Amino acid sequence: TWGMSCDAINPTSNFPNCTACSDSGGGNDWCPSEGKCFYGDNDGPLNHTCIASDTNGTWGMSCDVINPTSNFPNCTACSDSGGGNDWCPSEGKCFYGDNDGPLNHTCIA
């Protein structure tokens, strides 16, 4: 976009991981469901949709809490991770969600 630092342009090709993307500044952020960096704002990427999922997380999440299902293998690690992640005891997995449960599916009590 106009006035953006030269170091922050072409985020999808220039920043191959969440940390590099987030550190690049200039409105760039990571889309965990696609594993790509995009330019955008608090609402999401510009001219693109980043789909939130229970196993990957959502746009704008801190890099240390994305991909909860693969990154947090036990209840304590999951619960301590924050960022909307919580443990589903019936599945023995960590998912991203809200107070109603994981996104896109039900955690059976």
C-alpha cells in the first residue's frame, strides 16, 4: 500500500512464517489457516478472506498461540496458551474457539 516500508511489501512471498510476517510491520499479519502472510488491518487481510478454524486459529493471533491442535499436546499447555485456545477432554486435543466451544465443531462433554 502507499507509504509502506519497502521491507514490508509483497508479504505473501517475502515472509514465509508467522514470526517473520508479524515482525515485518506495515499492517502485515499471518493467516494460520493458509500459512501465509497478508497485508490487512484488525478485521483481516485486504481483499482476501482468512478463514478461522478450530485447529489453526484466526487472523491476528499471536504466533505463539496459532495451530493449537498441533502445538499444545496436553491440557495444561493448551489452557496456559491463551488466545482463545482451550482443551477438549473428549477428544484429548487443544482447539481455538470461544465460550461456546471450539470453532466449527462440538466438543462432547
